Amino acid sequence: MSDIKFKIILELCLSIETGAAKLYAAFSEQSEVDEHKIFWEDIYQDEKRHIAYWEELLELEQQGSLRNPFDRPDNIQAELEAMKCQVDYTLNENGKLNDLSSRMLYTFRIESMMLHPAFAFLFSQLKNEGKYKSPYNDYHDHLEKFSHFTHKFILNPAEMLFICEILSIMWDRNIELANQFAQIKILRGFLPICATCKKIRDDQGFWNQIESYISAHSDAIFSHGLCPNCAEKLYPELSNKT
């Protein structure tokens, strides 16, 4: 069954990336310096790939094959809705920002929003199949472009470069968190269990030993022993000696 809030978050991300692509295309058209125009066009092309990532994530969610990393999605949904409103407003103003520094700061706000740790985990679930390079590497290269451009074209770029550095650090740490989270398996929902033998019924209707089922659906490893009550019941002679 589709998780409505999860789907809404994915749709908001897709909408923001789509709006960002249009915004960067507008920045390219408005640029009077050729190198600026080329930069924004390049960033626009990046966003088109990012749009493809979110479209595929939405497909996976609709198929029920995407792990939902959001236990409390309300906050991130509210933040994304606020960002979408800002992007939509700027688009309605035809993407007009006064100068290059203003455009860069506005862009950094969008990029920082799209570097949520949960998003890195979602990207880890994408199946590449040669359609595009890794989203991890794609976003890393995307951020590097901002750093190089800032260093070359922004006057007194120290603060801007610091923002670029923070964004890159955020993304690298997000990847580490995503890799760790991907290794965690969580059992959720109702587990049909036999009241007598304690076997668990799986989704295919087969009954499994509880040890086998939990081992298959988590990283737990069982080690067998005997509790005192069972030891006394099964081996009373040994229990009496002690």
C-alpha cells in the first residue's frame, strides 16, 4: 500500500527540481557574460538528470519497492512546501534576481534543501542499469561546479566558498549515513505466528521457523541454549544434581 505522505514528499522534491531547472535555464538566458551563460546551462542539464532520479523514485514507490526513510515526515514536508512556494514565486517573477551573487545564494538555498540525509538513502535504492551515472557522484560533481564557478567569478568569494564547502561536507556525510542505514533491516507490521509451535507465516503463505524468518528479514544471528525452566524439564536428572 502506498504511503500518502511519503508520496507527497517525493512529488514535492520532483516539483522543486523541476522548478530549479526552469530557474537555471532563465539564469542562463538572462546572463550577459558567455561563461556565466554556459555555467547556468550546465547546471540546468544537471537538474534534468536529477528530475529523472525523482521520477524513478516515484515509480518505485508506486510499485511498493522503495524503503521509506521517514518516520516523522511532517517537518520535511512542511520545509519542502515552503521551498516550493519560494521557487514558484521566483519563477513567476521570471527568475529575475539582481546580480550573480544573489543568484548563487538563492541556488545554495535550493541545493541545501535537496541534500537531506534521507534523500541520499533514497538514491541508494535506484537501479542504475547504465541509464545515468551514480546519483552520489552526480550530486558531488554538481556541487563542485558551484565551487569552481564561485572561485573564478565571485568577487570576495570567501563566504560563498565556505557555503560550497559546507554543502560538499553535508553530501559526503549523507552518503555515509545512507550506506549505514541501507544495512539496517527492520521488521514491521503484524507477523502471523502459530500459537503452538511459534512458526511464522510469510507473505507467500508458508510457515517458517521463527529463527529462519527473523534471520532472513534482519541481520540477527541466533545462538541456541536452554533457559533454566526448559533445562529442568528436559534434563531433570542434571537439574537435580545441581
